[in-house]
Amino acid sequence: MEIMEEGNMMDRVENIVTRDMEYYQANQTVLQENLCPGVVGGLLDFPHYASFAAVKLVLWWEEEYAAAFNGPSGLLEQSNDEQVERTDSDEFDRGCGGIAVAKTSDPAECVNIVSDSASQLLEHLHTLSQEALDHADLTVLTGTLGAAALIKNCLWWWEQVYEHICFYKGHEKVNCLSLHGSYRRFHEMAEALAERLLDLHCRLLSLYVLQDAECLHWEDPHPFFEGERGSFVIQMWWLYMQGTKEDLWNTVPPKMAQRVLAGMLNESLTILTVRYTQAEPSSARSLLLVTDISNLLLCVREILPAICSDAAELMGYAPRNKVLRDIHAKCHELLVCMIIRGSPLSTLYKVFRRGVEGVAAFLPLNKSAAVPWVILTSPHLFPRSEICIDDLLDGPAIALETSVLVSQPQALWSLLLKILTMRNYKVTVVILNQLMQQLNQSSFQPVSGTNRKKSSEDKNKVVTFEQCDGFLCSGGGDCSLATNPSQKFLPPSMTVTSLVHIVAVFGSQQDLASVLIPALEKHSHNWGSCLDRREVWNLGRPPWLEALISPLEPILSPVVETLMNVSGNAVGVAMDCLIQLADCLPEAVLRAAIVLEDALPADVHPLAGSVLVQLVITALYSKLQAAAIGNAQATALAEVLCNLDQSTAHDDKIEAFIRIAVEW
């Protein structure tokens, strides 16, 4: 699409809106730009893609922001090469005669331009969305929705930035900048489009899938397909729900996709619940009713994890969402209907002759136990009825949480952390043992002076990720993991590092002792050799040790800066600095040091007889090695630290450091 890249901002916006409309009229679709998979969803619920016009407008806004505030807003995280290229080409406007003129803009004018151009795009999106609704075009509707969601999020970002850029003239405050009005209009539009999308899917379900209420012929004296199958209605409903779920997951912003799917499920269950509870089947067709309701409940059980936030909501344990409460209530009604309509009269008489008080399915739902229909559809997870969520065995409890996690349209990190830490870190223990066996800790070898260079090179080997071509890509690696089949999974060493970090940060001292130490002792007979004082300079550390040292390195940056300016007793200065930083050490490292020191083999001797000192000096050595490129002084300081305990000159300072760290 040919667009005007230079000139007045409003003229450019008018041009791109006109071009976008011409493209739609010619192709009956909207030209789309993919967003980086690494930013899709999240707190602001970014879409998978947005219209070309919306993406271009955001880029132009960023240029106006940079010109007005002399720097980027932080929304577009670009690589260094892109920033240099932008500095060379975009910060100067070739004026009359080709003379380079630096772009400048007034902040208030910048806000007005953003607000006016947003209003112009909003009118264009209104037109496109109306066309999509008139023709029931889901592709155009989701594309328009993505554009509205992207602009809404960008306006929210800049609104937060502008709140901190209120200008002062002397000591007198000038009116703050604001884009709240524009943000609110796009927010309302995105929500309205989501409602229209839900309404469109519900109409398609009711008119084309569930439309024929009389197709089952309940009064027919002959069984349906000789009793060999359920009805076509439930089968088609299931296929439509599954296909729509996949489409929503791949097109609509994740949180919005969940709301649309939940609304579809709730509305269609309303129709089906009324239909089956009011049906009056003949004796031959009663089996069809039981079969259909059974299939329906099983289908809902498969879909429900995708719209829940944890296992408690899946089990019906006081769901916080009104839609989920309605779904559980309707499934309960269907279960009651199936029991009454499908059970022999003799059985019903035996059950109900003493009343319904003892029948769980006919009692009000227990807010502390799983609802009966979930127990019926998942009998392998519930050993008995009316079981509370806290009374579940480890396997079923973890399986329920995991089923919710893997069904989400985006990564739910809080639930993942819950699964890794629940039931005494059971999942973490299994994964750690598997990966440590795969890695085989014997790959760590104590190094001598002859192969120290090789270890330094191994230390610098990190997993690199390429930047994708999606909009808003920062090159951080999330997008590569999402799209590159060769990087679909993290390397085992990185996974072990992450798991040990989680246990150290969120677990207690007892958790570390019961999770980390058994895994180390089981899969490596010489696991403690990397903590010997002769291995401080070994940069080829095992992943579990790297997880304990890496949190220390940022804290030691001031120490490195101080040591680089010292010409005298560098070790004494280093210990003085560490004493001052002792109360800043992460608690996770302190807990890990205590646990490792208790489990350390007798033939391993850490620096100064302390694992904590060993960890801190190792981290400081790594920082000095990183600063040693082209700096002989840093190299010499790093070498001196390796021989810290060969003299008694600094014993008092070492003891003071350990005492302050432990007491804190």
C-alpha cells in the first residue's frame, strides 16, 4: 500500500485512512500486520494482529513523541541497530534545499495531534466494523477489534507517561497533558466490538446449529438410530465450539477471547438446558436424552478449563465469575434432569423413599466441595463425592490445575508458579530429577590453570534469540520460543536454573533441603566439588549453582566499581565493601548457603570454611572477569580473590561479614 510518509501529520493520517478504505473495498478485507508473539496478551491484553493503518499510526505517534520530548516513550523497544538507523534518518527532516533540520515539536501540540488523529482513525474503524457486522464478516471484525485494542493500549501507555511529564514554568505548574478522553473512546469501542463478536457467534449457534428444536422427535416410539449414537445437534455444537475456540485463541486478544468463549458457552447452555429439561421423550427415546446430556456434560467439562483461572473455579468452588456460576448451575440442572429422566422408577423409588436430603445431586451446591456434575465427568480424579479441594490427593489436585494451565490462551504465570510449588514441590522434584539425570552433573569438571580460558568461554555461551518481524518486538526471546520450532523448549540447563531459583526464592530452608539436596545426591556423586575453594575461578558452573550466584551479581556492581579505583590493599577494601553490603544479600542465597553447608561432603572445603563466602566471592570474581576485558587491573584483582583464605590477614573481616549476613 502506497502511503504518504512525509508532510503534515493530519494529512498523512487522512491519506492512510483513505488508502485503507480503498484496500477494503477492493479486497473485502483489512490489510493486517502481525504483532510480536512475545507481547500478545499480558496486562494490557494486546491483540495478535492489527490493521496496517493502526500500526503505522502508532509509529508516527512515536516520532511525534520523540520530537516533542527529546527521547523515546519506551513503548517501541528497538534494537541498537534500529535506534542508530532511526537517529540517522528520522530525527532530521530534509527541508527546503535539502538542508537537514532537526525535528522539534511542542508537547501540548503533540498531545493534540495524537488526540485528533486518534479520533480520525476511530471514525474509520466505526465504518469498517459496521461493514463487518452487515456482512457477518468475522475476519474484518476481528481485524478491526485488533486495531482498536492496539490503539487503546498505546494511548493508555502514553497517558501513563504524560502523567509524569507535567511541565513547570519556574515554580508554577502548567496543565498536565492527558489522552484520557481518547483512551476511553477506544476502550469503549473495543468492548463494544467484543460484545458484537459474542452476539454474532451466539446468533450463528442459535440459528444454524441449535435451530431445530423438534428434530429429535421425542414422541417417536422408535429409538434414535437404533440407540447406537447421540443426536447430531450435540455433535455439531461440539465441533462449532472447538473450532471457534481455536479461532478466538489465534485472532482475538487472549482475555477478550476467554470472555467471548465463556459467553458462547453460557448462552448455548441456556438453550440446551431449556430444551432437554422440557423434553417429554417416549420410552424408546429416553436413552437418547440420557446420551445427549451425558455427551453435553463431557463436552462442557473439556471446554470449561479454558475459561477458568484455577482448579477451584473448575470444580465450582465459589467461582468469582458470574458466567461460571451460571454455567455450573445449568450443568447441575442437566445432571438432575438426566437422573430423573434416565433412571428406572424402581431405582428412583429406592433412592427417594426417605426424601431427597441424602442425595447430593438434589441438595444446594456445597461451596466447599466439587459440584456433582464435575465429579460425574471426572470420576478418576475424585475418589468420593463431596470431597473438598484441599482433601484431593496430590495427583488429582495437580492434574486439575494443570488442565486449566494448558487450556489458557496465554501463559498464566501465577498458576504455573502455583503448580511448581504446590504439594511440597512435587512437580518441581519430578522435573529436576528428570533433567539432572539428562544433564548428568558429571559434566562439571574442576578446572586447572590450563583450561581456565575454556571455562570462561563456556560461561559466555548463552542462548541467543533472534528478533522476529512482528510489531513491538524487542528481541527478548519470547517470540522466538513461540514461533521457532528449534527453540520450542528451553534448554535443560536453563530450566534447571529456573527451577532452583524458584525453590530458593519461594521455598523455605526445609523446602530447599528436601528438593535440591536429594536431586543433587541422587544424580551426581561429586556435586559438591564445584563449591571447593579451588574452583572459584571455574566459570563453567553447573546450572543449579548458577541459579544461586546470579542473584548476587547485580548487588556486587558497586564493589567492582570501587575496586577498579583502588591501588592499595584491594582485598581489604573488597571485604569492607562486602561487610557494608552484607544486609543486602538476598534471603534466598542465605537460605541456600545454610542448606548446602549442612549437606556438603567432608572432602570439600569452601573459602574460609563458609559456603556463603564461596558464593559471594565467586559472584564477585565473575563480575571482575566481565570487567577484565582490556583491563589488566581487574584481572589481577580477580586472581587475588581466589587466594582469599591463604592468609589470616582478613579473618576478622570475613567473620564480621558472615556474622552480619546471618544475623540479618
